[in-house]
Amino acid sequence: MDLKIHEVARLLQVDGDEVARWIREEGLPAHELHDQFHVNSVELQEWALAHGVRFPPELMTVNRAAAGPAADLVAALERGGMHRDVAGTNRDEVLAEVVKLPGVPAAIDRGLLLELLRAREMLASTGLGGGIAVPHPRSPIVLDVAAPPTMLLCFLRQPVDFGAIDGRPVWALFLLLSPTVPDHLRMLSQLSYALHDTPVRSLLERRAPLDALLARLAELPAMASGSRKR
């Protein structure tokens, strides 16, 4: 779904001039139609996540295709699990190790997944700043897997340069695997919301156990609506 500048501004609660500046100076993807800029809602969510722009949970309803039960970030992380001491001295080596982890659904072709992750990084870094990255296939449906959304949390053995917007090396990453574009959008929205929560960031920095992180996520308003209670 395409949005006009004033619609993006209203949804993100900023001035329209700020959205126009993002297009001119910050790389927000947009195309011109009938003398007006239009922003694709999928690209908006990915850009907002990569640039630290808070993405309210209600924006998940922007896409008509996103209607239905909310994807559950807690359940996705439970499926993918937490993985420590992931090896690699550069981005490609890290991604090659990540696709081998047991949290990746068995039906996924890991060689294809690695190619898709590398292609996504060539398009634009998934490093969000603050030492966190969210690698994911650009087109989730290419994986052609009917499994529910899965997210792996990986702590790296050593920080690695992902070309993040703040220049800081990545020490933690969330691998996002979604079977459909609507699921992909909802997971990005929920993760973006969660990463703006100070206790969540503190738990990540302390490499806290997965149970502690899941407990905090379950308390967040974005996770409570439409998802199971813990």
C-alpha cells in the first residue's frame, strides 16, 4: 500500500516537512506520481526500523493484507531461541554461521536463505545502530515455507561491522523469518516497538537469559494486544 507524505506524517506523528527531508536526505524510499511523493508502507517500516524511528503498533493496520491475528514476537522468539557465541569475523561469515543454527525451520533451504540475507545486506545494511542488526530476506515469500514466523536472537562472539548507520559494530542480531509479507510487517513493527523499550535494551546488553527477555516482552502493550498472555 502506498502512502502520501501527509499520511506518513500523521502516522509517525511528525511534520510533513520532516518526511520530505527524510526522502531528500535520509534515504526514505519514495516515488513520484502526479506531482506527489508516495511511500510504500513495507519500505517505510523497514526504513523506520533501520533509522531508529519509532513505529507505533497501530501502523500494522496500514496494510489491508495485515488484517487478522497479530504475529506474536514472544512466540517467534521461543521458536527460534537464543544463541550465544556465534562465530564470524565479518558480516558474511556471521550470516553463514547463523543460517546453520537449529532455530532455523528445518524446511528452509539454508543455502537459499544465506543468499537472500546477503542480497538484502547489499541493498542496505540491516544494522540498526546501538550494536543491533535485524537480517531478513527482502522477499519472505521466496522461502516458500508455511511455518509460523520465527525469530532467532544471536549474540556474536565478537562485534562485527554491518555498515550500521551509527558506525558501531554489531554484537547482537535478530534473524527474522516470516512466511508472508503481512507477518513480516507485523514482526518488524513489534520488534521496532520493543527495541525502543529501555528495559528490553538493558536485558539485551546484559545478555540476560531468554526467559527474562520474553517476560519483559510479554508486558509490553504492543505484545499484549492480540497475542497470548504469559
